[in-house]
Amino acid sequence: MSAAQRLRTPTATHPAVSNTPNFGYPLLLWLVIFANSLFFIWQCLDRYLAPRFLFLSLALIVSLIALRKELLQHGHWRLHLFDLLLLGWYGLNLASAFHAMSWSEGIFFAQKTLLLFTTYWLCQQALTNQYRLTKIHLTRITLGLTWILSAVVIGQLLLAISEKGLDNEYLYAYASGLNGNKGLASDFLFFLLVLNVYLHQEIKTRKVYYINMVLLLGLIILLQTRTVYLALLMSGVLYSVGRYILEPTFRPEFLKRWIPVGVLAIAGLTVLVFKGEGSLSERLNPLTYLESASANERRFVWYKTDLLNADHYWWGVGNGSWKFWLPSKTLQGAYRLQEKGIVFTRAHNDYLEIRAEMGMIGAVYFILLFVLAAAALIWALRQHRDKAASILAIGAGLLGYCFIQYFDFPRERIEMQVILAVFFAAAATYGGGFWAKSPGIELPVPLRTPFLGIIAVGLLYSTLIGWFRVSGEIHYVKMARAYQKQDYNTVVKEAKAAKNPFLEYNDVGIPFEWYEGTSMYKLNKTNEAVALYEKAVALNPWSFQVLNNYATALATVKQFETAIPIFEKAITINPKYDEGKFNLAFSHTQLGNYTAAMDWLNKVDTIPNPKTPDEVQKNKTILTNLANFRTTIQQKINGTNK
């Protein structure tokens, strides 16, 4: 067997160092992991999501070009079972986009899975062909991201503490890291911690390693994200117990250092939980979670999602469509969703969201990917005890990822998908012998260039999508500012510029036509507003705000019979929507249906136990409007009787 053949042998835990390092692999790693994790465009609606989608698409194209010759000459070209399953996962996501409510949202989610597969496949090639070089650069990248992100989060925490202390709700506004919100920042800090553990043998001094661990653990605790606390606990148990069982040389260190440190940490946290004050001690206490507002809200959303899933069992409602369909099961029972107008755009449970959008078939398929990755790692542990620490670190990372995606939404975020791709690539590399025994396809030489070409075309399509979404979001931000200033002519102009085939909604699923329609309505161009609202309803038929505005415009042009069932649909979705009840009372009054008008007024609710000045004022306004409305209707009834 030649040296080149040995480098491509899938049964090895990892190949020997290549004598001819290829600069394309470091370029891939620095672009895809380091630069992508830091990239953002501040003018966008979401500074991180669409910009990183665009950047990663371009980064992968550049990497493919740089690695083309290396891949064709020395690449591993047997697509084993896990490779094929990931390709199939992309295909299933792509197919799901075709029956989604919105093509723009469906294809956006589908192309994320292409980015996942391509990142995974190229990182696997890097680990297989240039293992040592890859780990060296992964270490530098991990150290760089650890220090940069920690510095950003520390700065944000200091600012928050100087104003409000470590109040959890206040941290949402301040401690977003470079990921969008504090929960996502905490997720990413956890994955950096896992990578530090995985690469601990590559870190030159133990002092740096321990500083990193203390720094990351401290920041994770201060960010107060219960999901990450759980992921940290479970992955830590797996890693430490696994090493204790598999590495006899590790046992003395575990007993002399790890156990005492762990006992002291648990004691300190226990004191903080039961003796401390504020949101930090409250959120560290697992006994408080089930009765917390966030837990109740999640249970509500998950319950409604289960109802939705029962109606769309096998294939779901289509990729990216959960946020549109959820209100179809009504928002009754959710305080913030009803009273505050809060819109949920994610299920905060990737398994359940995939189940809703891609049916039972998609959910089982998705879970199978993690099950097989775990099986490959278990095989690797049995075959390669000398690499137990590295293999266990990847396994702990995947376990933590599984817990995080049960309560969060890493499936949506590009940097999280890159981390998952790296974990999958490492699992595939260490479990090479496991996959060698599985079904696979050896791509012949004539098909290798077309294979790379097909991936490149898909990435170019993702680049196009990313460009449209970024440019659309920039116009949307301008539109939103104009809307706040009541500059409705500019709103119409920017809404038209923001809308494109790959971006039709704002971040909470409101179509851009709604903004156009509302601006036309404010400009007294009611007929144009009706036409635009009609399009908005077609794009999001279960937004009670959109339905209410459409029906209001119809009522303005005296189409009360058409408006009433639309108002009623809005009330069915949100039974607490008092504006819709007032509008129904008005419409029935105009038609002379005074009894029906009174019935709707009697259904208007005030906020029970108002806690804020805004809630108190809202109740006063509602009661005043009710009194005036009842007086007006009674006068009309008296006039009719005369």
C-alpha cells in the first residue's frame, strides 16, 4: 500500500502526517470556523444570521477552489453511510421546501443543510488527509475565538452589572456576545469549552488551558442560561466518568484533583443557590425551573405544536413554516402571546420543530444522524483506547448539542451548524473503521469533478439567497425606521426594495405587504391598502394582526359583510384580542346588528391583576371605550325604536 493510499484508508483512527501539507485546509478552517463566527453586518435586521449564511457560502466556494486539486488527487472518495445520510438529509430538506407555505423560508432552511454537509465533508477530508495540521490550526482557532468572544462578553457583563447588576432579564439586552442573544452566546461558549477539552493536548501550556476553562465556565454561569447548565452537567459527567473507566492513568488525577474541585464547586454553587439573592441564584436552582415563566411558555408552545403535528403526521407543514402554522391552533392560554403581541418564530426545540415541518419521517431521520454518530464513537472507543480523551470530548460535545437543541434553536444559526459539522467530521474520522464496514459508494474518477461542481452550484445558489436576504434586510431596517417616524411614503419605497424572491417577511413573519398596506391606509389610499393586505393574508393567513388590519381596511370601504368573518378569524386565533372585538362591534353596529354588537362588547376583557403602569393604563382605556361604545349603541337602539 502506498503512502497516498494509507492517508485515504477509512479504517484508521487518523492518518499519519502528510509530507506535503496543503494550504487549502488551514484556509478552510480559518474561513469557515474563525472568520464565520465573527462575521456580522450591523445594518441587517439580524446582524448574524443572513450575513453568516452569505459569508459561509462564499467561504466554502473559496475553499473548494483552493482544495480542488488536492481533493481530486488525494481526497477520500468513498461516500460511506454517514456521508450518504447527510446528503439525504439535504435532499429531504430540499423536498420539504416545495410544500412549505413560503418558498423563501423553506429554501433558506434547506440550503443551511447543504452548508452543513459541505462543511462536514471538507472538515472530514482535512482530518483524514492532514490530521496533525488540522488539529494545530483548530487549536489556534479555538484559542482565538475563546479570547475574543470572552472579551466581548466580559465587556457586556461589566456594562450590565454597572447599571442593573446580574439581572437575567437585563442581560438579554446587554450580553449578546457575537451571536445575537445571551442564550446563543452561552451556547457558543459551551462549544468553545468542548473544543478546548478536545484540543487540550495541542495547547502548549497547561496554564493557558486551565485559564480558558475557568474563564469559559465562569462566563457560562454568569450568563444564566439553564439549557447550557444542563448540557454542561451531562457532558461533563460523560467525559469524566468515561475517562475514569477507559484510562487507568487518569484515575489518580481524577481522584486527587477532579473530585475535590468538583466537590468545592458543587458546595459553592449550593451556597449561592440557597443563600444568595437575585436571578443568578434563582436560575442556578433546578427546583425553580418548572414553575418559571419561560418553562410555562415553552410547555404551551410545545403543546400547541403537538396539536399541529397530529394534523400533519408524516410530512409536516414544510420547511420554515412552523411559525406560520402555530397560531392556527389558537394562542389561547399564552399570556405574552395574547396580551403582549409576542410572536414565537421558533419552537425552542429543534426536534419538535423538525417534527412539525418535516413530519415524523424528518424527525426520525434527524435523530438517526446523532445515533449513528454516537455508535461510531463507541466503536472508536473500543478500538482506540489511546485516543479515549479526544473521542470522549467529541461525544460530550454531541451530547451537549443534543440537550441544547431540545430547549434552543441551533438548527437556525449558521455558526452552530459549523460546530455540528466539525463534531460530525471528527466522529466520522475516529470511527473510520465503523464506516468502512457500512454500505457506501466509491465515486469513480470521472464523477469526482462533477460532484465538486454540483456542490459548487449549490453553494452559488446559497450565495444568491444570502445576497438577496442581506440586501432585503438592510432595506427593511430603513423601512422600520421610516415607519417609526411615520414617513409612510418612504415605508412604501423601502418595503418594495426589501421584498424579493428569497425574503418576504420580517423577523416575526409579518409580510412586507403589511407595511405597504398600513402605509397606504395612513395615506388615505384605502383601496390600495385592501389589495396589499389581501396579499399579506395570503402569505401569513394566521397572523391575527394582519387579519385585523385587512378586515379594518375592508370595513373602511364599507365592506362589512366581508370584514366580519375575517375579524372573527382573528379572534379565533387570539380570543383575548380586544381590538378585534371592538372592530366586530363597530361592524355589526354599522349593519344594524345591535344585539351582536353588544355581545361582542361583553366579550371584551381587561388585563387581570395589572402589574405595570402600561397595563393599568390599558385597562382604563378599554373601560372608557366600552362605556362610550355601549352608550353609542344604546342611542342607536333608542333611535331605531322611536
